[in-house]
Amino acid sequence: MKKQIFKISLLTIASFLCFSLYANHHEKTYKFETIAQGLSFPWGIAFLSNDEILVTEKTGKLRIIKDGKLLEDSITGIPDSLFKGQGGLEGIVLHPNFANNKYLYLSFSETDADNKKMNSLRVVRGKLEGNSLTEVETIFRASPSRKTANHYGAKMVFLKDGTLLITSGDGFSYREEAQKLDNHFGKVIRVNDDGSIPSDNPFISTPEAKPEIWSYGHRNLQGIVINSDGSVVYEHEHGPRGGDELNIIEKGKNYGWPAITYGIDYSGALISPFKEKEGMEQPIKYWVPSIAPSGMTFYDGDLFPEWKGNLFISALVPGDVRRITLEGNQAVDEEILFDTLGRIRNIVSAPDGSLVLATDSPKGKLIRVVPNN
């Protein structure tokens, strides 16, 4: 009996030492620096430089952080958005040639002009001139409109060929539409930088299909990034109760929702008895229970060389960041980081190689992660 107690004690001590070493390792690896606070549900982040940052507030403003200070005046000329449910002013991305043409892109939910009970996802392009957005034009509007204020997607990324990918969610109550090509529910959209349709889109010649569609069968896509050379597109999406997915997006592919899923309905009811079907893509990783993935970045910086080539996925539940190690097209390892900050709405890579997080709150913060040297 004494020997057994002694063994248990040794195991307990060993476990404690391992945990302490692990904790101390991470404590020494990085530290947090608050860039700005008092942001109203910060959502999208874009860097004009390492010290000049644009942040969308879901409540409708585009804010500027300059030299570590949140400027009181927001950018003028921003279109009105619908701040309701999961909607508001959300995504932001700069044109690859922003230094010369000053184009930036915003995605947001808006009330339907013809029917105030309906709303939709809209993407605009404008020129940032000083403190104003000018020459604003619509380059994409999801159709048909929806009654719900949920599942907009609203993330964007430019491909190396200069075309723009836009995520368009399934609207929550319209999930069956994700399997059809005559609408924008549950789709990845691809357009040229002016909103025109690329001639090599996969369904451009398919009768009754929306020509903007790049892939389909998605739920609520809130992360989309490319790797360093642009050869791989990574996307993640919220599952229902379980079944959040990390996917590699390819032209014309069907990602299964809701015909296949690793989750169940919020009521506990079965959505589909199938987890896989011929002709439908499998995620490279999924989460049960859900982590509510929000932002994502592919890390290619030099500040944390041991993280180079990894994906970082921010999560709302319970509130952390997942570092995903990749080997080829496989997700081979997952590490939970930054789990003391609450709900994390977004994570992006800064020009200097630091990571920047946005917390999901009416008094949200932007927090920079830097080495703890």
C-alpha cells in the first residue's frame, strides 16, 4: 500500500514538474502588449504599416490605430451596415497593389433596399484618401436576400492571380441552399478586383448557376487564408453543435454541408446520418465539441521561427488560439495558446512578424503577441 502511495506521489510530482516546465516555456516564449482598447466589437484588421492599423467595429465604424493610439475620428465615407444578430461591419482587406491604387475592400450586412425585412451580405471597394473612403462601389452582393441576421461569412482574401475570394455563409435557416448553385448561401465566391467574373470560374457555363461561385456546401465560413506561395487556400467554418471544420479549398469542389457533417443540430436532432459521401470533400481537421472558429492566419514571420508555416485559428469558445502544424495537406498537430484573454474574434500576422489578436467585446482590445526576450 505504501509503495502504491509512493508511486502515485512520484507521478503527481512528475506531472506537476512537466506542467510547470510547459507553462514556463510558454511564459518565456511570448508576451502580450495591448495596442488599443475600447473598441466596439472589433472584427476585421488590416495593416497600412506595422504602426498604422485599420480595424472594423461591427457596430459600423472603421477605426485607425496610429503609433499605438486609437484615433478618436473614424474613417468617413463608410456605407451604412446592419448591426443585428451576427451582422455588422465585418471584413476588411487591402488590394495587393494598395500602395499605388489605395483600394480597400469592406464586407458587411445591410438591409435590403426594396424590403426592409430582408438583408444581405455586400462587399464594396473604395479608395482610402487621408481619413476618407472615396469612390465607393459595390463589387458583390449576395443573393437572394435573407430574413435572418446570422451566418454571413464575410471574410476575404486575395489570390496570387489578383482575384478576390469572399466567404458567404448559409444564413442559418437556409442550409439546404448550400448544396444548390443558383444562390450564394454557403459558398466561396471568386471575383476580379473590380467585381467582374473571372472567365475560368468553375460554374460560369453551368445553366442557372451563379457564375461567381468558386466552391459550395459550406456553413458559416469565418476564416480564409492562403499559404506563403499562394498554392493552398485554407478555410474554416462553424459547424452546428460540433463539426467545426478546417478545409483546403479547391476550385469547383463540394464541401458537403448539410448533406454530411460531424455535428448535430442545436436541439440535439440529427442533421444528416452521413459523415462522408462520394463527391464531397472531407475536412483536414474537425472539432467536436465546437470551438467556434473566428479568425485565421498563416504564419510566415521571423519573430517566432518555430511557428513558421503554421496556421493560427482564433476561437470564441471557450476563448483561445489553436496553432495547427501542417505537413503537406495534413493537419498533424494542435496546440492551444493564448487562453487567458476571453473570446478572440480575430488573429492576423503583422508586418513585423508579431501576431495581433482582437477580443470580442463591446470594449474590445487589440493585443500584440511578441517574443518575451
